[in-house]
Amino acid sequence: MFEQLSPERTYRRSFTAFFIAAIVLFLLLTARLWYLQVIQGDQLSQRSEANRVRTYRITSPRGMIKDRWGRIVVDNRPSYDLIFNPRSLANTEIDSFLANVCRDMGVDLAVVQARLKAGKAGGPIKIKDDVTREDVARIETLKMMYQNREFPLNIEAVGKRTYKYPALLAHVIGYTGEIDQQRLESPEYAGYQPGDRVGRAGLEAFYEAQLRGEFGAHTVEENARSVQLRDLQFAPAQPGKYLQLSIDLDLQQAASKALGNLPGAIVALDPRNGQVLAMVSQPAYNPDVFNQPMTPTEWDAISNNAQHPLQNKAIGGQYPPGSTFKVVSALGGLQEGEITPDMTLECLGKWKYLDRYFRCHNEKGHGWVNLNNSLIRSCDIYYYKVGVKLGIDRMARYARMLGVGRESGIDLPGELTGLMPTPEWKRERYHTDWLPGETLNTAIGQGSVTVTPLQLANIYAVIANGGTLYRPQIVQRVLNADGTVVRDFKPAVMAKLPIDAANFARVRRALMLVINDPGGTGYRSRLANFIYAGKTGTSQVRHMGKKRVSSAALPYEFRDHAAFVCFAPWDNPTIVIAVLCEHAGHGGTFAAPIAREVLLAYLEAMRQHPEYRDAGGAPARRP
């Protein structure tokens, strides 16, 4: 028979069992609290704070860009980005959540994961831009699954760039693109998030700090269902500054139309202050293509195009200047006293210097040639002899004075320096000595010397204004959104050249005769009632050898470049136009007529805008 327990013993056993159970439960609760507070304390604290207080970033509208007359060329349109806050989820939930969202939104998961990896301390990232109504419906459906939790997605209002004249101003304005890792890590880009858009080329990049404005912030208290309970703090976004350009939209359109589909560049400058009136590079591109992610195939088609549409050839194309460079040799020879305006040098079509013959483009020769005739007929032999008199070192000194071989300082990224070769440069680059014949080739703008179209325009601007080298400027002023001026860019003088005014005047008159003398290489591009000055140039891409071959008979990549530079009016210049056509042929045949069309557009602009007319742009009298 079983022993019958007394009530007292039964009570003791029950109390012992309860006590043991209580101890076990207490230990379990303690262990759970230790896990939550120690192991997951930081993460849960962040989630708890996120559920209570949420800060939304307010993007600032990017500043507009206008031409010199106030016409809008770049604006913004309403757009919305889908933003993901990784702090709203446990680390173990993020991958699967993103995979589902990216699948539903048609977004490349790898791109979003890269943004997440690049983000700062788990900060918000962009999943998709230009969110559609259909996207919003999908987001609302997904939100229903997070009724008792903070929803990790929100839609942020942003402005997307609208380029009014996309291809026309592509190389000047540039474009915006997704911020890269290098910029994200730079203090200059503090406040940016992965997926944000920044200026990546042209003025959009150079003036990023002015155009972007300042981000704002809206801090609110929310419940677990992301319902806003009250506002805590609000700091409005500060809109970006506006840019007003020196570019004249009408002149830009005329230059683009004149160049057509020819690869090359046109630069128009005001020689009185360095302002850029037009800058065209062909082929162009549409900056709107960078508003959406590009496939590798699309990017390859643009970046590997043989004609380099992404390059601003006006500042990044480096070309032999050909005969347009002869003004440098002429100025150096005059200033150094090696030649005088009336001194004649004989051209017989070829000239033997040391053990080699150097030929003129006119095989029959020009006879006895002075300064005027040397430029009018573009005599090579004359400048071979001037080059020998000057020597390469003095020639290089004058070229550098005029801006060859160095950056102009224009307010655009991507400018290249061109090259003014010297014996020191050749020894450093090729570890060989300078050859006497290289001096002769350099004197006519061939050999190793290269310039950008902007440098070419600058050389002639210095000649046009009588010796002042200005820093080219595309932006005239920076303004607030209300139109008040933040900064007005004044002309920046880089140098006053130590060349006599009389020598500049002699070269200007000779260049006027290039266009207006019946024997001039630019005579076919003259204007009946307006006198301007200029110089043609035809630069060889490769050495022709002893037997001359027509440029048109060569493969495209070996054909001559055509160049022409002019200024007008010839005796009181207010504009300089440089034209460079890649592999087009003779400068007088192809480049000069293009410059003539741009000049005609400028004359029309003078009639329409008092600023041009009152600044000395009245037509000059025929001498």
C-alpha cells in the first residue's frame, strides 16, 4: 500500500516544485534580457529610436542655367525617388527584402546592393528614381504587410534635370550622374547618399557646389505603423544658385548649324574680356541618356565611338595648328628684330637646309615675300627661314606667352594643355636630341606642336586686343533664385605680353589682307560690306614624304585637318572665331566658310542686342 502523505509534506513538495520552476523561469528571463540588451542591444536600440523618431531628408532644387540674355537652357522637372532605410530592418531581413522590392520594381539588385555597401553607417539609399504611379501602388501593397512595424521605404520628392537644348550645349553644360564612391568619401560631398545625382561633366561638375544647394531635414515622431504623430524639427532645403552664361544661344545655334556633322570644334570669344560667346564640339551627345541607368552595351557605344562624342574637343582636342601658327613665328621674329615688315625672303618652292630639302605648299614658289605676303599666301619657306633665325627656344617662349602648352584656366573640367615642343621636352620624353629640321616644322605649326581650338582662339584674341591674355570664362555671374547677384565674374587678365603694339598692328593688318586681298587664302570667305581678318590653316596628320598625295585620296584618319581663325571688325575686334574640322581638308575650303556663317550670325546679334553694338561692334570701314 502506498504511503499516504500528510498535508504538510504535500505542501512542502508543491512549494519546492514551484520554487524550482520559478528559479528556472527567472534564469530564462535573465538570459533573454541579457541577450536582448547585450547581444542585440545596439540594433534594437536603433530600431526603437527609428520607430519613435524619423528624419526625412529634403532635397534642394538644383539651380537653373541661363544664356547671356536670360533664356533658360537647363531646368528641373518634378520626379520622385524610392528610398530604403536599412536601419528599419534586422540585418538578417535586408537581403530578402531588397530582392523582393527590386524584383517588383524592375531594378537591378546588384546596383542596389552596391549602393548599400557604399552607404555610410547603414544610412538610407536610393532604390529607384522616377517612381511611377504603378510603382506607388506596389509600394502601398507591400506596406500592408508591415502594419505593426516601421515600413523601411519612403518616397522622396526630387527634381530631375531638363535640358532644353540637349545636344546643342552638351559639352558646355555637361550632365548629372550617380555619385561615385570617391565623391561619397570626400568632405566636399558631405550629406550625399549612394544613388544621389551630382554633376559629372561640364558646368554641372565645375559648379556643383553652387548648383546643388543645401539639403534640408524634417524630423518627426512616428508610431510603429509609420504614422506621423508630431513634428519635431524642420530645416528647409536651400535651393541651388543659378548660372548665367556668357554663351549666346543664337550664336551657339548658328555655330552648331554651320559645323553640321563635321567632327571638330568651334570657339567664339570676346577678345576684350575673354568671355566665351559660343563653344561647339561635334559629334555631340544627348545628356538625357545619363538620367537613367545605362546598359554596358549602351555605354560601350558612346565611350568607344571613334569620333569621341563625350569629349569636348574645344578644350580637350589637341591638333597641329598648321599655318594658323605662323602668326606666333611672325610676332617673335618682329619683336626680336630678326625680320622687319618690309624684309623679303625668297621662296622657290623648296629650300635646302643642311642636308634636307623643305618644301612649300606652292611647288612653284612665291618668289620674294615680305611679312604681308607671307601671311596672305601662307608661304612655308618664309617661315622656315624665320624659324631658323629665331631658334626653337625663342619661338617656344613666344608661343607660351600666347598660351600654347598650358591650360587657359577656363571654368570647365577636362581641359588639355596642348604641346609646345622644346629640346628639353624631347630629351625627357624620347631621350634623344632635338634635330634642326624640327625647328622648321614647328615654325609652320607642324611637327610635335599641338593646340586646342580654345588655345587657337586665345592666340588670336591676344593679337586682336593688342597684347592682353585673358582667362576664358563661360559663366558671367552666379545668382540666387530671386535674381540677386551672388558673384559677378570680372575679366581676369592672365598676362600683358611684352610685345610692341606696332608689331601686333602689323600682324593684324596682314591678317586682314588674308581675307580681303585677291591673292589671300581666305579671299573666298570675304564679306562685301564688312572687313574682318583671319588666317587659314591645313595641318597634316602624317608626313607625306617626297611625293605629294591629295588629302582626299588618303584614308579618312590620315586626311588633313582644316583650321581657320578670324576676328572682327579687323580694326576694332569684338569677336574671335576659331574653327577646327577633323580630317576635312584645306582650311580655306572647309573651315573658313563655317567661320563666315558664325560671323554673319554675330553681326545679326549686334543689331539685336545693344550690348554688342555699343561695345565697339559697329562695322569697320574698308581701308
